[in-house]
Amino acid sequence: MKVTVVGAGNVGASCADVISYRGIASEVVLLDIREGFAEGKAMDLMQCATNTGFNTVITGVTNDYAKTANSDVVVITSGIPRKPGMTREELIGINAGIVKSVADNVLTHSPNAIIVVVSNPMDTMTYLTLKATGLPKNRVIGMGGALDSSRFRYYLSKALDKPSNDVSAMVIGGHGDTTMIPLTRLASYNGIPVSQFLSEEELAKVASATMVGGATLTGLLGTSAWYAPGASVAYLVDSILNDQKKMIACSVMLDGEYGQDDICIGVPCIIGKNGVEQILDINLSDSEKEAFAKSADAVRNMNGDLSSILG
Ligand SMILES: NC(=O)c1ccc[n+]([C@@H]2O[C@H](COP(=O)([O-])OP(=O)(O)OC[C@H]3O[C@@H](n4cnc5c(N)ncnc54)[C@H](O)[C@@H]3O)[C@@H](O)[C@H]2O)c1
Ligand SMILES: O=C(O)C[C@H](O)C(=O)O
């Protein structure tokens, strides 16, 4: 199985690292526009093989899309990350042009690939990729919910003082500081609602920390995060390539689900070899429905900024 990762920067390289280390794909091509950069990242990663014991072949190329031919999955991480104090939405001006040209190029050589969109603002870039390429909606998946949900589980585990793997929780809605919706009501500690262990005030703090999880890391690191983003992409790619049919919150095109149309936004999906195999239209409470509608309004508003690029 072949995966192309466009953008060999922090997230792209971290994702290639996890994919190879965990043996998720037999072949990974890293592609970057910066001369020699992807080649260097691939060489460095391949020199881990004997110590960590993986067999994946990682190749790096400078803008040579022919080398990405016949990829099963293409991950788009190319573009700029935010700096402290910025929102993800401020990246649209530069990243929209990059994502559109990359999507066109990869499809020329891998017409059957499933595309995973990572570049920010991710929901808007996912919508752009779908509209610009005309691909069926099961083949374009925005990655954000997997990361936000893992951050939610992390903050819950800290509040509970228990391991995050014993915590089950999901974030839906937009992948933005004010648009994501941690589903606190449905979060559990080994099947027991977390509300049995944490007060409303503690749960509200966890939800707020989750929503600004990316901004917190950007403030600490000077650029946005990459280890958890890379691992989250690899988790999603694993479910596609190995047809695991995991339920993962992904940004996908809605067609009536959650009362929304013509928008890519995070909802629980079954992810398998065909990409998005099912969208789970779960019952939300009135306040969750209200939050989802508000989140969708904000995401839809950003899509309006694509009119010049989509024509
Ligand atoms: N969806 C998410 O959950 C999530 C998580 C983390 C980061 N991100 C986003 O992912 C993107 C990448 O973040 P990063 O930290 O890896 O940034 P980075 O700067 O480390 O890497 C980006 C890479 O893209 C390359 N690039 C730029 N234009 C290109 C083009 N036209 N073709 C090929 N490569 C090109 C750059 O040379 C660079 O190496 C950002 O937009 C960031 O906001 C999203
Ligand atoms: O925070 C960012 O800008 C990057 C990414 O979307 C994240 O959540 O880590």
C-alpha cells in the first residue's frame, strides 16, 4: 500500500514517521516544494529503520508528482502553520492556493486515491478540495476531529488522574478555537459517564482547554503542534488502508445530516477502504444542536472566502 504525504514539514514528517514505525503502509512518498528537503527528511527517517525495526520504504521528492503515482492515500499537509496569536482561519489566503494546486497535481498521477486534508483552516481546505476536484464525497476526508478528540481525552485524563486510554470521548464541529464541540455529555471513563467523577465546573474547564488546545501548543512552541497531529493522521490512514472501519470524527461533506448541506465539518464517521463509509447522525441534546448550528454557520462563512479561487 502506497501513501503520499505532500508537505515534508513538521506534520508531514511526523505522520510518515508513525506510518512507517507502525508498519501501516509498505511505501511512503514525501513530497515538498523546498529543494532537497523531502529527500533529507526521508533519508533521516529511513536511518531509523534498523533501530526501530520497520520495513516501510520512505522516499523523498522535490515537487516530482510522477513519483507519487498510484498512491492509495494522499495526505495534504502543505502550507503554512499559524504563529502564536493567530487563528487557523488567517491562513486561508496562502493555503487555499497551495492546497488546490496540490490536489490537482496528485490526482493527475493517482486518480483513485483517497485524499486526507490536514492544511488549515482544515474544514475550509477540505471543502475546497472536494469542490475543486469534483471527487465523490467519500474520497475527501478532513483530519481534525481525531486530533481534537485525543486532546479532549488527554485533558479529561488529567482531570480524572487516570490513563487517557481508559477515557472515551469525541469532539465534533469545526476544527477552530471557537467552533469545536467537545461532547462532554457522552464522554466516559471505561463506560461510566465522566460526570460521575468530575463537577460541571471541572468539565467546563476541560472543554475550554480542549478547544484552545492547538493555540496553547502554538504559544508554547512558536509554531503549531506536530507529534499528535502526525499520529492522528496515521491513525486515520491506518483505518483506510487496513479497512478497520473505525469510528473517527472527520470533516466530511454533509448532505442533510445534522440538518446541514453543502458544508465540510467534523462529525462521527466510519472510515474504511472506501474512505468515508458512513456518517453517523447521532442524537444531540438541544444545546449540542445549537452549538453545532453555530459552528456550521462560522465554517460556512469561511467557505464564502473561497469564491475567488473556486470561480
Ligand atoms: N488539521 C489539523 O489537525 C492540523 C494539525 C497540525 C497542523 N495543521 C496544518 O498543517 C499545515 C502544515 O503544518 P506544519 O507544522 O507541518 O508546517 P511546516 O511549515 O512545518 O510544513 C509545511 C511544509 O509544506 C511545504 N509546502 C509549502 N507549499 C508547498 C507546495 N506547494 N507543495 C509542496 N509542499 C509545500 C513547505 O515547504 C513545508 O515544508 C499547516 O497549515 C497547519 O496549520 C493542521
Ligand atoms: O493549532 C493549529 O494551528 C494546528 C492544528 O490545527 C492543531 O490543532 O494543532
